[in-house]
Amino acid sequence: MTFLIVCTSTACASHSELIRRQYGILESAVTFSADKIAGEYGDSIPDTLDNTAFLQVVRDKIPADYYEALQGYNLVVVPKGSYYLLKAYDRESNQLILFDFSCTPEVDGPVLLSPKEYDTNNLDQYDKCR
């Protein structure tokens, strides 16, 4: 019985570490992509920028593992003139796990790591770009 408990807790730790590592890649992909979108559009983000257009722009401009990480989540891109808000949702639960305003150098909302810190119904309060 003790062996089963040790194996189960080890498996949980490994799974948790895997999720953290994947999430770290997602965070890096989001911040790296913001530079590529800015390079493509400058300070004039088109109103037509959506998840499909976003992925098309960054496809060949970011490392393959970053692109794969972005494809693993439901992305919503909200153009805001000179920048955009990117929201990443878990495909299974459809819960928001990350948000980022493209004008900042770091991910603005690592929701998965600190879910109680963010009011996900009012993301504009975290917008430092306005």
C-alpha cells in the first residue's frame, strides 16, 4: 500500500511538472509572438486580427515548439488599435489560463499559476497599454 501511495504521489508530481513546463513554453511563445506581430503590423493592429491570422503571421517566425504550444490552446485575439489582447483557453475545460496585452514585455495574466489573483471577467483592469 505504501508503494502505491509513493508511486501515485510521484506520478502527480511528474504530471504537475510537465504542465508547468508546457505552460512556461506557452508563456514564452506568447511574449515572443508579440514581437513578431509588432514587426508585421507596427503600431496599427488590424481589426481583422484573429487567432487564425495571428497564427499565420507567427508560423514561420517563431520556434516550432512555440508554435506547437500556441496551437495547443484555444486562442482569442482582441485587437485594440496599437496593440492586442491575447487570451488562451484550455481546450478541455474551456477555462481562461493566460492573458496578455501585447504592449508589455511579460505575460500580464498567468491565470493558471495564480487563479485567485485575477478577475477574469474584467481583464481591462490589467491593461497597462491604455
